Amino acid sequence: MSDFNQLKGLEHTAYPIYEGYDLGLTYTPAGSKFKVWAPTAQQVHIALYSDAGVYDQEGIVQEHGGGQEFLMSRDDQGVWSIELEGDWNRYYYMYRLEWVDHTIHYAADPYARAVSANGQRTAIIDLDQTNPDGWEQDEGPVLERATDAIIYELHVRDFSMDPHFNTGIKDLSAAQGRFAAFTYTGLTDSEGNRIGLDHLLELGITHVHLLPVADFHTVNDFSELGTEYNWGYDPQHYNVPEGSYSSNPADPEARIRELKLLVQSLHAAGIGVIMDVVYNHTYSVEKGPFEPVVPGYYYRTDEQGKLTNGSGVGNEVATERPMVRKYIKDSLRYWAEEYHIDGFRFDLMALIDTPTVEQLTRELRSEIRPDLLIYGEPWTGGESPQPLLTLKGTQRDKGFAVFNDNYRSAIKGDSDGTGSGFATGAENQEERVLQGAFGAIYDFTAQPSETVNYVTAHDNLNLWDKILTVRHLREHCRFPQWEQGNPKDGRTAEQAVAEADPYQEMDESNLLENETVRKSLLANGLVLTSQGIPFIHAGDELLRSKYGDHNSYRSSDVVNAIRWNHKARFRPVFDYYKGLIALRRSHPAFRIDQRELVEQHMEVLQSNGHVVAFALRHHANGDAWNHIVVIYNGSDTEQTISLPAESDRWHVVVDAHGAGNETRYEVVGHRVTVSRWSMMVLYDQDGPPQASFLTEHDHQANEQVDNKTKGLDEGTNQEIAGTAMTDAQLGNDREVIPFRTIELIYERADRQYSGWNVWVWGTGYRDGHVEFQDLDDGRAIARIRVAPDVQRIGYIVRLNHWDAKDVEADRYIDVDLTQSVMQVLIHSGREEYLLLVNDDRAG
């Protein structure tokens, strides 16, 4: 044991590192190999059992002695191993570890892939026997880009615990609250509305994000269904499905097979599966998966050696340490390969150091599948000593995404109180909404694919209850005050829910006129029509309420279950969500994944007075629609908005009363009225995208046009006269509209212009990036083309790609319609501009 004695007393940085991929159990019918990394143990035995042990009243096995024990051997990398001949299928095992002080205890395998009920012993199984029929052909939907995803966050139990889910089909009641509920198709309510899996398919979402389904601690697998509830953020065995979601938690194979059937069923419907993973902390330290095997290694501590609490629940996993990082990557690889998982959402991702997130993203994408979705929460639950926290901004150009709480707050306000946002009546949120709508590329992302846009999730008040709270209607709806899953007034949850009415103020005969309904549709309408990855919480499309319970992780099913009878009751709301999702899926203009294309094709039309409006121009991202206008009205009165001048006939596909791809009616002219608390989407022309605006050719095509018209940018007579030119002169076949030119003359006191450029919008010609092309007497000049009838443009002088702004505020130029060339002088650091006299007139 000389190697161990050398390690004794050393810091964890001196521990050896093992790089193989075979930790845990490797089973074959001819023999089983066991490997565990325990570099500080003095001696390790494998203990094998023919049964799961004797459980006490709490569902715990207290005694693990009496098994067949075999001494394992240690290598230089701290790995103890043994290979046992024969078929050990359906046996159980534990590691018996002895320390230098001769203390002994038994521990489950940290790399356990199968366990007994409540995770008390590690199980030996043949994983091949858990594969459903046709598993080798199973695969999830393939994403061309991350922004094609539409994520639906769902708790396994919530999906099917409503009594209305049980439609009388034989054996369906046994599946309620479990993995198996996802395998039933053809379910309908009494009025013929699809529920269950078919509801998800009809809604049109692309991915189901399942709250944690890996084995967690606080629900006793033997408890009667309905007596215990949890969201699953209390991990126990990271590589094993949760037993309480299984039809038989005492059978180690059942939960594995049934989770695979869930995945297979969703994949057959064309829906991907995202796992919520909780690698930032464990429920228990002493009884967790790590501490009994390598004491002190897997958790962060302060200078006094005390556990740090960045998670807010008492500990945080030291993800930056090599063998912890390896464990996380091995675990993710296993889920992706063995269970065909399509993506991972990281709980408290900030606590996972950025190099670890960057490595796992790169390796999973390159070695498993390139379109795996990877995203997480860029915040902590408390103070952490980790210097490389994965916060907003750290994801730039690293391939993973983070939740956009900036946008969330801009839309709804605070999470649990009466604070309001754009969709709930707040003032001065327009610019924050625009930042979200633009994929946060002017906030914290490098590309729109790095932001997950959402309003509510499982945490905090859900959307309906939040809006009622802002409107001070909680008391009117008779919501109780909740504490630890129960009403404070002593009633049972069932009594309180029965006596409450979340829809008290609603006229159900005129559903889409209701203020709370409109605000909820507007809130998620913003999410579904913004650049980035949209994420909605299960049940929003059914006006789901949790009766004011803002933290329902331990509340009963009567609070948490999705009520399937609401689909018929609130069918127009479901149809509205369905229409918005169909619109997004049909039109790539809403799914841009490159910053340059956002800058080129998106133009701000209005951003004030509780109104945000923008255009997606010129077949954005290869869209069939030429110009698309999106308008959000966050006010309590109807608003009249100016439409782009290029077209005078617009097709309305979304308004306060419906959403989808089909034209609801047409607007003739350049103004449209948008109802209170609602949104509108319009387009002008439908047809194939122009060649120069195809997604894959955008950048190159623009460079070619710029090069061919360079002479015009120097101020030729053709441009000054505003003469209409044809694309034949530029190597194309179609006519180009005439334009005016604004010469933006920029003056800096330091005369340092390297990297500075202009971003413009509202030009009616080509918005986005414009370079300063000349230097004249210590000034830089940018020439901006403007459509003839445009009266005002917006601009920002910026350094590189938003490394800095010359002035923080958006600036605007009122166009002189009498001039074909207009010269404007701006000084660095000043908001105002000077209009220079130019005698040339447009005639």
C-alpha cells in the first residue's frame, strides 16, 4: 500500500487520474469486470448479493454484510478492479472500502447503471435485454440548427396524473404518473380533443424537456402513488432512471426499459427528448454517490475546509477537478448513447466551470452527434468560490446556450411578485424587448442560437398565476397562501384547490377578449417570434394554474397535474399556441442562427409607447415571405402602427383573435391598428427567396454587390441623381429601386477609427453593418443607402461587433426628402448631429 501512503495527507491535485472509459461494471454472460476509482482507499472488496437486501420502514437497506466478498487490486491510477468469471446477471453488488484508520463502509458504485429500489444496491444486468423492439433503428429528430428547436418543459408525473387522463383504456391507470404514460396514442377527451402524446404532436413542439428523470433521493419508490412528490433536483444515482416513475421499481431492468420506451415513443412522433441534469450538487454528501468512495474530492470547500454552498442546498460539486469533470462527461455520453437522448439542460449551469461545459459540448457534438442541444441556467443558488462560473456571456461562440433571464424579466417582470414587464403593463421595456427579439446579440450572445427565450418554467409562479398576481386578482380567485406544499390556513391542498377559481374573472364565451388571456398569449407570443431557442412551460397552452403556489416542488398532484379537460374548455388558446408554433416551424425568418443575418435582415420599426415593431426583410434566412412585420402591443389601448413603405398590401396571419400561416385578412396601405395586449404578424409577398438573400450565400453575395458598386459609393452622377439602375449592370436580371444617400461623417478627437463602423436600421434598402470607407481631414465617412420615401433612419456607431458604442442611446436622422445626397456630421460622444448644407437637389 505504498502508493496510498504517499497520497495520504496530500491535496486532491496530487491524486492520480484515470482516462479510460470502463469505470463501473462491464457485463458479459461469461464474466463481469468491476472498476472503481478510489485512490485514497487502503483496501477495496467487491461484495455480491443474490437479492436487494432487507428494507426498513423508510425503504432503506441498513445492512450490507453477508455477501460474497472478493479483494480487488489497485493500479497506479488509483483504480481498483476485479474480473469475476461466470454469469452474474441479476445479482447486486456494493464496494467494501477500508481506510487507513481501519474504518469500513459499503458504497454503491458511483457509475451504477442499474440499482435496486431506492438505489440501495447496485444491480448487475444485461443492458441489451432492456432494449425495446426496434431500438437499434430508433433516432430522434435531426436539427439543422439549434434555433429550429421549440422546447416544451414537462414533469413526467404532471403529464398523466389528472383523472381525465384515464380515458378507460385497459391498464392506463397503472401508467399514470409513470414513464409508460408517454407510450399511449389515440387518447382523447370526451369531446374528441387529443390528449397525452397526441396533444404534444398536435401542438407542434419539437422537443420535450423532462425535469430530472435520473434517480433522485426524496421519493420512496415503495410509497403509494400520490403520497410523495418532487421535481427531482435531489440527485442520488446519476446514470440510473428514477424508480418511482417505473411500473416496478424493485426490478432494476423495468425502469431502464420503460424510459427507453418513452424515448422511442416520442421519437416515433418526431419529438426529441431533453434531459434535465443536476451535476452541480448532490442531495446528500455522506450518503451521496461520491463521498463514501473518495472522501473530500468531489465537493468544493472553503479555506477552512468547510463545504461551500453555491447551490443553495448545502454543497456544490467540484466540476473543475479532473475526475469530476470526467465523471460528468462520461455520464452525459452514456445517456446520449444508451438512451438516445437528444439534449441536456443543466441545472445551475453557472456552478459547472466554463472549461468543463466547453469541453463536454465539443466532445459530445464531435463524438456522439453534432446537433445535441446543450443549454442551462447561467446563475447560481448562492456564493461560490469557483472563479470560472458559467454565467451569461461565457457561452459566446462555445456551442451551448443559456437561459435569457434578461428577456424573461423584460416580458413579465419579477418572478413571484406584482412587478410587471412589457406584456403585463410596465413602462420603458421596449428596448429590453428588442434585445431579446434580436436573439440577445446586442446583449450577451455571439449568435442567436446561444439564447433560450422563455417567460416561465417550473420554478416560481407559472404564467397564468403570475399575470393574476400582477393584476392583484389572487384574493379574488381565492388562492391560499402556500408553505412547503400545503396551505398555511390548515386546509388540505385538495380543499384549497376545490375552493379556488383561477378563472373567476373570465367570460369563457369570449375567451380571447379576456385581459389575462391576452397577456399570456402576448408573453409567449414574444418568445415564439423572437430569434433564439424558444422554451415554453407545459400547460401554458391550457391556461395552467398552480393556484398561486410559486414553488410546487413538493406539492401534491392536485396542484401540479396538467388538467386535460382544459383543452376543450380553452380550445381557442390551444389553437393560438398551435398556430404560433406552426408559423415558427414554417418560416425560417424566425429561426435565424447567425448574427450577421440578424443584423442584415432585421429592422426596428418602432420602439416606444408600449409598442415594439420590427421587420424581417428580403426573404430573411431564405424565407418564402419577402417582408415580414411583427408588432407587439403591450398597452391597454389599440395602437396604430406605420408599415414599411415598400408594400401597400399586407397579409395578416397573427392578430388578437388567431394565429397561423394562413391569411386572416389583408391590410391595404401603410398603417395598421393592433388591438390592446396583443401581437400581429403580417407579410407582403409570398414566393421563392431571391438568390442574393439565400442563407448560405448572404455574406458572399453582399460582398460581390458591394465590390461591383464601389464606384457608385464614391458618389457618381448615377447615384447622386437617384437614377434607377438594373441588376443587369451588376450581373443580375432584376430591377433595383432608386435610393438616396446619407453621408455620415464621423469625427473623433483621437482620430483613431480602426474597428469603428455603423449599424443602421429603417433604411428601406439594406439595414445592418456599414463600414467607414474614407478618411477626409481626420474624419471618417460611411455612405448609407436609403429608400426614396423613408423619412427617418436609426443608427449606432459601434466598435467591431458591439465591443463598445460611441453613444449608448439609439440615434436617429430625419431624412431631407429634397436631397439625393445628405451630409450629416457627428462628433464622438455627442448624441446630436449637424446637418451640412448641400446644394444638390433631387428635382
